[in-house]
Amino acid sequence: MPSNVPPSSAGTDGAQAVPRHNDTVELDLSAQLNPTLVLDRAELAAQEQAEMPKAPAPAARSSRSAEEELRSTAVGRAIGAYLQHMAVERGLARNTVDAYRRDLLRYARFLAAGGRTSVTDITRHDVTAFARSIAEGSDGASALSVRSAARTIVAVRGLHKFWALEGLTEQDPAADVHPPLPGKRLPKAISVDEVTRILEAVPLDTPTGLRDRALLEFLYSTGARISEAVGLDIDDLSLERIPANGPDVVRLFGKGSKERLVPLGSYAARALDEYLVRGRPGAAAKGKGTPALFLNARGGRLSRQSAWTILKTAAERAKIDRDVSPHTLRHSFATHLLEGGADVRVVQELLGHASVTTTQVYTLVTADTLREVYAAAHPRAL
């Protein structure tokens, strides 16, 4: 079993540090709120009385940061308490908390424009009006798709539930406000032949090419999220050449810093070996000794944006005429396993899904394969 490794530092090309399973999430919340005040109902009411009855209109807002904007109102500080709860007590990843902050900041602006300066003033009508505004874009921001609007309403529902449980409000005005139902969107997988063409389109005559090939082979071999791949350290790999132990394994850190072990295929293992021997040392010599597995040209941790560009370039070289992203390889990984006869529970574990319901969407993708097998095997199918 690989030993624990220290948290990795951020890369120099804009990559964000990825929280590890035993690390404290680095959020600048100390100045955002005072927990002993935010959750004290009497103190919160006193603060609300001291504030202006109505916030400035959206057009008059300055270019303050999201944290500063939230700190400027009592409703915003109460939202800050919820974000702190999500980060510290629930242990959600930094990117997830940032997404909640963006959605709830829009909600706070909507409430401020409507003169709601206290969390106790918010009604069900406010929540439903906000749901309409984000769908139409009538609050001054861009209209959201059904899926994005549903995500935002889920964030608002969680916020009000938290306020009710903490005693900031006596009732939950969002309890019976349901998010819109998006149409069922099947994962976008590509064929085995298309995956092979993408992988083989990467030239192996340069250190950068060795890195790119290793990264893409790794993504398809493990089904890892792009954030999991660029967050890897060398010590997260177990490249042991002992046949009795079976395939090599890699340690991945998923959403909420949940750790899981995933087998590593022989193609990916060989590509990583080549990169570690002939590609990574030259890049590492230019950096500051980061333990990151995949490095950029300056020796820092490779960013998600750079990884996305690597795949797009390979897909263009392979003449793949459809939109391909790092998540496409993850979808293809799951789909090809199920088509090969893998149990959905095994695929769930490999993908790191908390619920098998999330994984079962891939069974819909393989319906054509099921029909082909049925037509070929059942005596009265045709």
C-alpha cells in the first residue's frame, strides 16, 4: 500500500492545488465571518438593524471580490456561514465550494435588489421569483440553462435548510421549491477505435510528447477525472513489476478528497514508465522540486486547462470530428467496461461514484450493444 504523501503545491502555469484526503481545505474564511456572531440570532438581528434598508442596484456595484460582497450584508454573512460549513464540516473540495459561492452570491444580489436585508424576511415567493429570474436572465445576469438553473436552486435549497437547522430562521421557505428537471443527457462516449486513434496521434519523439501520451493513456486506463490526474504525485503510483500482484495500481483522490485505488492497464503503465525515465526529469530540473506526476514546461504542476488543450490537440491530429474533452475519456472508460461485461457496481467503484444511480446512466449508452447481442443469441429474436 502506498504511503501517505504531503500535500502538493500549485503549479506555475495556473494550476490549482488539489486538496488531499487528510488536508485542511485552504479557504480564506477567517475574515469572511465570525462564527460566534453569524450563528447568534440576536447579534445577527442587531447587525441587520444597523444596515441600510436597501442595497444598491446591480448596475451600481463596484468590482469587489465575492468574499467582500458577501461580508457587506447580514444575508451575505449568513451565506458565508453556510460556505464555511460546506468547506470545514462537510469537507467539500475547493472547486465545489467556489461553485456554491458563485451561485449563492447571485442569490444574495437578487435578495438585496428586492430589499431583503434579513434572512427572516425571505419568503417562498422570493425563492420562486429567483428561480424564474435565473431562467430568464431578468436579474441582470445571463440566463442559465435548465441544468445550471437546477444546480443553483439546489444550492439555495441547501442554504435555507442549513439556516433553519441552525435556528437563523423558523421556517424553510425553499423546502417545497423544486429545481427544474433537465432532459436526460447521456454521457458522450467515443468508440474504442476513436480512443486508439487519439492516443496514437501523440508523437513520442520529445519529452513533451511522452508526457502527453502518458497523460491520455492514464485518463483512459483509469477513468480518472482531469482534476484527479493533474493532482497526482509520483508517490501515488505503484508501478511494481511483480506478476503475482496483478495490474499496477494508482491512488486517486476524488470529490470530497475521497481516496480510492484503481488498477492501471499495461499500456498506461508503459507510457508512464517512458515518461518518468525520459520525459519528466528534464522538466523537473527547471522547477522547484514539486512531487507532481505531470509537469509543465517550467517544472510546475500541469494545469487542468493545459491537459484539456493536450487532448484537443491530439483529437485534431487524429481527425476526430466531434467535441472531445477529458471527461469524454472518462465516459468512454465506463461505457467500454460495461460493453465488455463489467458489473455496474465495479464500474461505480472505479469511477468513485457515491451512488450506483449515477453509474447506471452508462447502461443506457450500451443499449445498442444489448440489442445486438440479443438479436444474435436469442433463437426467436428475428
